[in-house]
Amino acid sequence: MKRRTALKTLGFGIGGAVVLTGGGYGVYYAAAKQDTVGKVTFDKALSIPPPAESKVDSTGARVFTLGIRSGRTRFKAGSTTRTWGVNGTYLGPTIRARRGERVEFAVHNGLDQETSLHWHGMHLPAAMDGGPHQTVAAGETWRPGWTIDQPAASLWYHPHVHGSTADHMYRGLAGLFIVDDEDSEASKLPSEYGVDDLPMIVQDRAFDGDNQFEERVPLGGSLGVIGDEVLVNGAIGPYVDVTTGLVRLRLLNGSNARLYNFGFSDDRTFSLVATDGGLLARPWNTERLSLSPGERAEIVVAFKPGERVELRSYPSAYGGTLGRVDGFDDRLDICQFRAAATLSDGADIPASLGVAPDLAGEEVARERSFVLASDRINSRSMAMDRIDFGVREGTVEVWDVVNDNGFLHNFHVHDVRFQVLAVDGGKPEPHLRGWKDTVLLAPGKHYRLAMRFHGHTDPNTPYMYHCHLLQHEDNGMMGQFVVLGEGEKVGAVPQSHHHS
């Protein structure tokens, strides 16, 4: 049942008004707010995903072997949980490569059903994207390869099977993909992986009485699965032993639907140094940072010897009347940081970091409008065999995107980084002034996104644009475009999508 239909059946107004059909839901709604502050036992050291092993072949390409498999993982006392993972039972290793390097993968699907791995945030040929047209059948191996051609950034990988992305993600398929370049390697930012440069894949999960994942959609919710336990790198209630004065956190909202409003328990200021597409031009100091599903941020936090402080998710301003059941009122303790009595001091936060997005003054080849509402974009539901439009290689386009039905959405575009030119005609907030590939859409506001399409033309193999709240995506809130070379016209999607 679609969300709008379900809400009407329950007696909820679609425009934000609530008609309680009985005292039962009123009790449910009142109890929906979660507050885990002071209730989390931080008794597990934060697990650091291992760097993915690779070898350089005779052609100079860096080759990674990734095995998707099922298994069992212990999250809590009692029964182990049935999970999926990459080179392990849950989540996957951190892939790392440098700009200009050729990378190749052998992705083996050891499951009993098809799945895929999409390289979220990566600029690459459409046939290597790992989207719904590059699924890997059970028992088969997919061998994509491309040359890294983008600045340093914290990217990630996850499944992207049409209609099943939410389920496959929830089972555990995800990992970070870090791109390095000369500028990032020369930076004085904290950079020792696992010591003062920490990956943090933040996810929510619900468990049933036997400790199995439960894909629990709140009664009256509009976003999808919302869990009541928060995992970081696959652990509930982790702690970090801090040994340095500055620590860099590579935050990924790896949840299916939950929005996080990150801050620390003492409301300390931290520095945002990078967003989805790489380093900001200069750091931005703040006490709160919201990330919707799929978004990443790199923050640098200063610690004092001997202190303890928690990373927390605070209530969000988004969500409207029904926001409580979707977690917008929640206050959640996520991870505890325990500073040693003596801290080393080698890193710094430079006043100048990267290159600011520079598309505002470029000639615009085309403007397009996108309206997200009712699990559709521009009133159309995703169709695998329909290419919605073609863009011309080498050009800049501006896309006007609006969330038009009162529920929360975000917007992700494959292959490109974009610049947020304006939000409702005004200057974007500081956390939106860097390069992005996923942006939260506040209801009713227009977001003007500028993007340049360069390289990797293919008239037949599309890239995706979609809401990254995974139930919305699976229900059809997604479209397809191709990048065209000179003289090319939009083609047709090949009939066979499997790779072996």
C-alpha cells in the first residue's frame, strides 16, 4: 500500500493535519519519541572497517576483490543476527584510491539472489555505476573498472537493485570509498586512518525478540523503516579512545530513512571541513549538522586531556505534524569519546582547505525542473526501460528541485557533483556551499542545483536521479538520464542488465 493511501486509511490528512481515529493511536504517538541520553552503555571499542586489500596488476591498475555474502553477526546478547556483508558478515572494507589511478574490481555475488554495488558519489562511466542496470546475478562476478577523476572525498558504496535497495541496504551491504589526491595528502588535517581519522557509518536498526533485523515502518510514518537502535560501524554503543588533540570524523548517514542532527553532549563547536564532494573552501564552525540518508560530512573535533563527551543526534526542525513517528523528535546517544590524559598534537585545521564550487558564473545550456511528490518525480514513476532525457557532454545545467507533498525527501544525482546555487532564492546555508551529490529538500522550498557533465558519454546506458530515502526510491521516486556526445541522440536501454 502506498504511503498516501495508507495514511488516508488510518484517518490522517495528507497536508499535515492529523485526524486521530481513536485513543490507541494517540497513545502510540505520545510514546513515539525516543530519548536514549544516559541510557546507552558504551562498552565496545569502535570497530574500524579494515582497508580493502588490493594489488597492482601488470597494467598499473589497482585491483580489488569484493565478495558479497550472507552470514551471522553478534550485535547484542543472545542470538546472532542474520546479515549480509562485503568480505565479511556485515558492512564492508574501506576502499581507498588516489585521483588519476585506474581501479578495477571483481565483485562476486555469493548470495542466492541478484544484487549490486553502486559507487555513490563517483564520477565514472554509466556502465560501471552499479545502478539497477548493473545487477550481479547469484553466483556471478562483475568486473567494472575506471580511472579516478575527481578531487579527494569521502564516498561510499551500497546496493542499488530497483525495488529492493532498502531491503539489501538494511541487511548490511555498505562501505566507504575514500578518494585521495595531492592536496588532501599534503593537508595538515588529521589523516591517520583509525587513529585521528575515523570512518563512522551511522545506521539505525530495529530488532525483533530473536535479535533479527525487523524492517519496522512506524504507524503513520512517511519515510520508511525507522529503527530504535543506532549502530556505528556495526556496533551499538561504541566508544573511542582519543589520543590526539584533533580528530577527524568521516560521517556517513547510512540509514534507510532516519535523519540525524549531529552535535555533542556539551554543545561544543566543531569544524565542518568537507561535504559529499570534497573539501570546503574554508572550515565552517557549528554546533549542529543535519545529514539525510546518503549524505556525508567530514568534521574535525578538538578534545582536551581526560574528558569524556558523547556524539549525539538531536531533535530536528523537519518533519511536520507527523515527524515524531519518523524520529524527528528523538534524542539519541551515538558514540562516546574518551580522551587520554595526554594528547599528541600534530594536526591542524587550515584556514583554507579546497576550491569552492565555481559554476555560478558559467553559461547554462539548459534549465530543468523536478517536482518530488507521491513517490514520483514530475508525476512519473521510475521505469527501467525509459530514459527521461539526455544531457550534452561538456555543458552546465541548472536543475530546480522542489519537494511538493509535505513529506521529507532528498535528492541524489549519479555521476556528478553539484553546486547549490540558491534555496528559495536565497543564499544556501554554509553546510550547503561545498560540492554535493545528495541534498535534503525541506518541504516546499526550491533548490537550484548547478552541475557540469563531462566525459563518459553513452546514449544507451543511463544514470539515476532519485530520492535517497530508500522506500521512496524503491516505490518509484527515481528517473534516468544519459550523457550524450556530439551528434548523439538518446538511445534505448539494453534488454539484459545482468553481468557475469
